[in-house]
Amino acid sequence: MYEVRFHGRGGQGAVTAASILAIAAFKDGYDVQSFPHFGVERRGAPVMAFTRLDDKKIEIKTQVYSPDCVIVLDTNLLATVDVCKGIKKGGTIILNSVKDPADFADMAKRIGGGRIATVDATSIALRHGLGSKTAPIVNTAILGAYAKVVGNVSLESIVDTVRAEAPAKKEENAKAVEDAYNEVKEEVFG
Amino acid sequence: MAKIVLKGNGAVALAIKMARVDVVAAYPITPSTFIPEKISEYVANGEMDAEFIPVESEHSAMSACIGASAAGLRAATATSSQGLELMHEMLFIASGMRLPIVMGVANRALSAPINIWCDHQDTISARDTGWIQFYAENNQEAFDLMLIAFRVAEDERVLLPAMVGLDAFILTHTFEPVDVPEQREVDDFLPPYRPKHAYLDPERPITQGSFVYPEYYMEFKYGQWIAMESARDVIDEVFADFASRFGRKYEKVSTFMCDDAEIVLITMGSLSGTVRHVVRELRNEGIKVGVAKITVFRPFPHKEIIRAVKNAKVVGVLEKNVSFGFGGAVYGEVLATVHGEGLDTKVLDFIVGLGGRDVRVEDVKEVVKICSDALQGKAVDKINWINVDKEAVKNA
């Protein structure tokens, strides 16, 4: 079983991103589950959402406590939310940031070694007119980074799902996924 | 059939649409709001030929469903928690008038304190309203049990309303793959509702829900009793028919590794999967433990519970409700069933997951540990509150 935890703020689309990842993984043949943490998303407040995927039927219905991968949509959250909590040793952290993975090396050390990936999903979103400068919609782009870095869900399925599920600007959202796939930077820290 | 990824609420809304319900009257309440929202969308888009009545309260929602059903139409609604409580008096009227209304209930805690998350206190508190009660473990079950509920409720031998519980957020807001049949397959399974006892016909006027003197009241109630007893066989028939058409087999109580189990854990709703997950792990450690999941709580499946626990020495009931001054409701019924049969099996109660408290793997292991202690003859409490900060309560 592979477990993903999304960190974002209410309105950024973390819950939607978790469900799009689940639907895309389902297209690739996995059994899937995705759910919000507590399900009350107030605009601007820190929110979490989860995706589980497995080759076998997923029966467990607990919250996710030790994710394999964590995705951070807004790095301002790092000051107040412990996004590293519970991540498996050797796990993956994907951040929406203009910085390099090396700038977050301490996070990899905190989880006993792991992979850090950064992608400037905000610029990608703005490039494609997704959201506004103050509230860019980065949830679709970040999934392109996931496809590249984690690799267990195909880019094709994510793009197809984003196109199907996006309420508006379907092509722009699909392009954002592809750009993030191509632009993400990653590095493993011991 | 096609598998699609749906939220639990989406599965319930889709089942109501595919059941070709004529009237949906509903009032929104978290976490079931998406169901009436989706249905109003279906109706507005012309995807569903139904009357959607956005009423001003849950009391009115059930009242409108009663009116529609008494007029001879297929009626459905959805609610949760406080909403179910507000319609409580109307629940008795629906069952007393023998109206086969079907309702999806997002199982949520009751105030106070205010809490929107999962437990079973709402539907358990509606236990004695004369409604058939189903509980879903996952979104597939929520979808299937809604369709099954209509068939059972509308059967001439039953004619009782039915509710399908699905756990707040854990199912209502969780996306999972759901196998959705073709519309014609649903139509074959669930033909149109053609009531013989309740309908509007100016040529043949009838009185429904009338005033009844003491010399007749008990006969009405006995009629409801017989109907609920008849529902036992009807549910089995409908489960069998459903399995033959759709390949998914339901049982009032489904067992997992119970045959040689010394400890049987009884569950209801979404925590069943977590418990099976843990049981599989504990079996590898040589602990003889099994799971019996209750899918039908009303009528209570006495025979099936006995079959599940007859070889066990300790039965642990995990439940998301409490009757203050007694214990959990499921515990009370399992205890009465097991000891009424003359078995000397020890029955223990475990109150878990109230108000959305996560039922974790370690919580299930703690339950099994207490059951193992009882198995070895150690003194244990009959009623156990799991994962509660008891010190904080003492010091408050």
C-alpha cells in the first residue's frame, strides 16, 4: 500500500488533488481511497487530505499516520505545521517552491533520509491563467510533479483525470500538469 | 457494469437516481448535504424524472416523503445526526402507516458538544422507530444497500421504511471505486413501485394514518411486528437475488475467520475493514480471532449472530454508540442473543470512535488484548471505553 498526505490551505484544492490522484491511480489499475482530514475546509486554514493506493483491495479505514509521500501546496505552512510528521524513512516530500531541493535537505534528514522535490507550481499555474496572483490554483500542477518523482501513477492518467475533473480551463490544467512534470527538481538526501 | 470512483454521498445519490425515485424531499445537513445537492442537480439537468422538494426542515422532509409515499409514489430522502432527531416523530408515522420510504443516513454524532463527525448514535437512537436498518462498510455497500432497501421495503410481506447508514466522512466524503450497474439491470432488479395499500385514487378513496381506539391499536402494532419478522426472509431472498444479478453477496452478518476463532469481534459500518485488517495480522501471530460484521441491525439477526459466535469463548463488540446507564446498544442485543441461546460465552463491550475519534490499528489490538485476558480467565471490565483520556475527565 502507498499512502500520500497533502498539506494545503482551504481553497487551494488539496482535497480535490487527493481525489484526482486516486481516480488517476484507479485508471492505472490500483484499488484506491481518498479522503479529507476531518472534512471541514475553511478558506485559508491549514488542511490535509489523503490518498491510498494498493495492488490489493484496501480494507483499512483509519486516518493515514505514516505516509510514503507528502505534498505541500504552500510552504508558508512549514512554519506552523509539522509536515514531516510520520513520513516513512526514505519517503518523498514534494513542495511547491521556487527553491532547490537542497534548501529543504534538513527535512529529509528529519525523516531519516529521503527524497525532496521542488516545483514552482505557483508560476506554472499563473502561466496558464489558473487562479489569481493572490490565490493561484496549484493543485493540478503539483500532481505532474508527483507523476515524475514518485512514478507509480502515470502522467497520462493524471492528465486525463485532470482534464475530466477540472470544472473549467481543462486544457490549461492539463498543460500545467505536463509543465510541472518537466520542471520538477529532485534530490535524494541520506 | 462500470467501475467509477465515487464519494459515499455520490454513491447514495446515484442509487436514488437509478432507483427511479419519484419524490425526494430533503433538507441539507453536514455531512449528507451533497446527496440532496446532487439530486437537485440530476432533476434540474433532466437526468432524473422526479420531484425534488427543498423543504424547510427535516421534520418537513419526512412529512413530504410520507405524503408522497401515501399517494403511491416511490419516495426517498437523506439526512444525518440532528436532522434525523428532528424527524424522529415522523419516523414512527412512516413505519406505522407502512410506507416503504428509503433514507440514506450519514452516521454522525449528536450534540452537545457540537460535532459533525462519525458515530452511530443517530441511527441507534432511531432503533425502535420500526424502520429496517442497514449499515454500509464501504461506498459499494452504500450504493448496493440503497437499491436492496427499496426492494425489501416495498415487498408486500414487509411494507416498512428502511434506512441505510453510511459513516460520516469515513464514507460520505471518501472516494472509492464503485461498481455501478447499467440502468436496465437496476430496472430489472427493482421494478416500479405499485402499492396496493397506499395510493391516491378519487374513484376509490381510502383513509390512511387514521385515529385508532385501544381495541385496534395493538393489532396495528402486531402487524408491524409481523412485517419486521417477515423482513428476515425477504432480506435473505433479496440478498440472494442481488448476488445472482450483480455478483456481490451480502449477508445480515458476514463472518471472517470465525470458524475456529476463540475470540470473535462484532463490528458495524466502516470500522469492519480496519478490524479485518488487524485480524489478518494477528492470525499470523497465532491469535485465534475472527470478525462478524452486522449489516442488518433491524430486524436484529439473532440466528446469524449465534452462528457466528457459537464456537467462540469471548465475544468483543466494537460500537460507535452508547446508552448511558447500560452500555452500547449492540452489546445489549448480542448479550441477550448469546445468553438467551444458553451459551456461556463471555460478551464484552468496547465503546470506540465516538464523534469521529479515529479507530486505529492499535485500538483494535487493545480490544483483542482485553479479550485475550478474559479468555485466560483474568478479570476484565464488561464495558470498556477505548482510546479515551480518562485522567482528563477525572481532573475536569
